[in-house]
Amino acid sequence: MFRMSAISAVDPLTVKSRALLAALFVLGLCTFAPSLRFDFVNWDDPAYVHHNDAIKGWTPKHLYGVATETVTRNYAPLTIFSFLLDYSWTGMDPTGYHATNILLHAVNGVLVCMLISQLTGSWGVGWLSAALFLVHPVQIESVVWISSRKGLLSASFMLLALLIRLRPDAQLRHDGWYILCLAAALLSKALAVVLPPIVLFYDILIRREKTADAVVRQLIPGLMSLMLLMYTMGAQNSILGGVRSHMDLSLPHILAVDVVILWQYIGMLFAPAALSVLYDPAVSGIALKVIAGLTGWLLLAFPVWKYREQQPLWLFGWLTFFLLLFPVLNFFRITTLMNDRYLYLPCICIFAMTLSALRFAVEKIRTSQGGRLSTVTPLVTGGIAVAVIAGCILRTNSHMPVWKNAESLWNHAMVTVPHLAVVRIQMALNLHDTGRIQEAVDVLRLAQTQCVADEADQQRIARYIGDWTTELSRVASAASSEEALTRLSPAAPEKRMD
């Protein structure tokens, strides 16, 4: 399936390979081009853009803010700097911000192709993995949501770091470039803390380095990651938002929930239906699902471990998948259990391993038939690949308008997860911001009876209802005063036409 001996045969500099990479870049641009017409949404975008004074100038004060501020519990100065560039270019026009996201995603698709081709020795597996990465519906949130810039930018540096470092002939100069890319990735989003363990496993499993030697090579990257992780954990604990029903669960309980969620993530990659800005996975009454999930993972782990010597990339692929998801599995508590954007990089592992397995099966069938299917097989497999990619593009384009603006986003969430108080609150905030204050109050009053809100959300709802009711009273009073003044004012004399 994976052939380490074939790695050296992959040359990304040939005319054909450049054409394939250019095709991927165009595919990424075209798939998400409709989002150029989309607006900001009221889900972190105000904090990153509208109310972020640091991005609105190039003075020392502004640049200091870019370098030091924490936005929505994330320290990501390079991400904030990218918003500074956007603001300098387009001001508050969302088109420029969306264009940057799309460009980053297209670049990431090219890097995915080069990385997977380098690891597997197959341009076919690399190109198809990258194509699915670019057009899959689960990527919509990461690309179309402006505030998800941190994930896109961090992914660019992470992929570049892995492309430089995950090679059988890695030298000291490769380590230097890898550390530089790691630093940039960490300053874009804290998720990059998983890079050192990924590289460590590669050195041990693939390059067959001694564990002690491999650990020494990751000391500096590991310390860098640890420092940023500690800083980010403090920021994450300082503000609560999103879905918080899991925050008080014990670690074993979280592990049980994660067993189920991991299978749900894989299911989303093969059947991307019912996507949503927020999810509320069950945390109780899931004993049978946990048992089934554990059984599934054990059945999967057995052959992967058994053939780890012959096919080490299978073990490396699954370890990388879990490591990329580890920061969002709530061992260190964050304010959501599931999100589409958490699959932005992990999906690469699943796509690459699935396509490698299919490639292996096809080769076995062709060999068993003595070459009689040598002409038919490429046509059939190529047709299936085109159909799958086209299906993903259609599904992506049908779901993408959900993120067109705040109203469409929360209208959709009101259908998928109507019981979440945060959804009602965000919908009400959008109604208030667009001048529909009474509708906003009505939404929150319904939330008080239809949603199971925790104490923090109950307080927010009550505060907003009180503030907005007072605002309605002031508006009504002002309107009455204006009407009274109008009645008391003498009528303007009519103009006579001579």
C-alpha cells in the first residue's frame, strides 16, 4: 500500500507534476469562489475584525497590539497580522478577507498533494487526497468562515514543515527550516503543538531512529510548543462561550464521549450530511455506542499493529490522525465538543489511507486477472474518482450558502440544533444588530422556555431581554414625543402657483 522505496521516484518539479499542482490550485479557487460574495457573520468575526483596533493601522501601538493581544481565547499574532493586511487592502469589505481564506486553502491543497505523494510514492494517491481535501463539504467552515483564518494559516506552515521534515534523508538544515515553520504555525494557531510528536513518530517508525536520538531532535520544537500551549490554556480558561455542557465531566467520561465522536468524525468524511456550525453530541445514555466504538477501534488497531514492521505508514497515519485531533478532544477543556473545522487537517490522513487501500486492492485485482483488465481498470477507477469529486463539489456548493451571512447561518442552526441556547442568543444578536429589536426579544423569550440553558446563558438571556426591552421603551417614547411635536407645530404654508 505504502512503498517507502518509491518516495525518491516522486519528482514535484516535472512539467506534468506542475500541471497537476496547478490544476489543484484552480480547483480550490473555483470551488469556493462563490463565498467571495458572502458577508461577515457575528460568530467571532466582530472580535477579529470589526472591534479589533489593532488591525486598523500601522503605528507602533497597532503593531504592539497585533503582537500581544489574545482574541477569543487564542493567541495568534500572525493571524491577526494577516487581518491587518486585509484591512489595509479592503477595509471592511468582506470580499478581501474571503479571498485570502480561499487562496490559503488552495495553497494548502497543493502542499497536501506534495506531502502525500512524498510519503506514499504515488502522485495518484497524493493528487486525489488533495482534491478531496480541497472540495469536501466538511471544509466549508474552515474556508468560508473568516474567523477560521487561524486554522488555514497555521495549516499552511504545518504542511510546509511536514513537507520539509518528513523525508528519509532529513538533515540538520531540514531541522532548521522545520523549526522556523513550526514557530510560524504556532504563532498562527496553537494547534501546531502536535507537530513535534508527529515528527518524532515519523523518525522512530519510518526512519528507524533510536528513540533517544529522535527525542533529542525534538527538544527545541517541544519546548516551543509547550510554552505556547501553557499560554493558550490560560487564555482558554479565562472566557467561556459556545457549548459548555461537557465542562464538568470527568476525564474517563470525556474519553468515553471521544470514542463515539471519533467515529462520528470519520462518518462525516464518508457521508457529509447534516453539517452545522455547532453540534451537541450526547454525553449520557451512550454506553452501547461506547462499547461498539471501542470494539471498532480495537478491530482496526489489530492489523495496523500486527503489520507495523511491513507497513509502518499505516501506524504513522493513524497516530497522526489522533494527534491532530488531540487538542480538541477536551482533555484540556475547550468550549465545544465537535466542529467541522477540527477535521481540516485530520481528514488528509483518512483520505490518503483510504485511497492507498483502494489502490492496493485495484492492483491485486489487476494482477490476479493476468493483466486482462489493464485497460478497463484505469477507466473505471478514474470514472469513480471523477464522480466522487464532482459529488463533493455539488454538496459543498449546496451547503456553502448557509454561511452567506449571520441570518442564514443561525437560521440553519435553528433547524439543526434548535435546543442550544447559544444558537438562539446569536440569532437574537443578529436581529438586534439589524434593527429588529422586538423580534430579538421574542427569540430570547422563546429560548427561556424551549432551551436548557446553563446559568451563564440564562444570565445573558435575561440581561439582553432587560436591555432591549428598555431600548424598545426609549424608542417608543422618542417616537411619541416626535409625533406630539409634529401635531403642535404650525402647518407649513402652502405655496401658491402664480
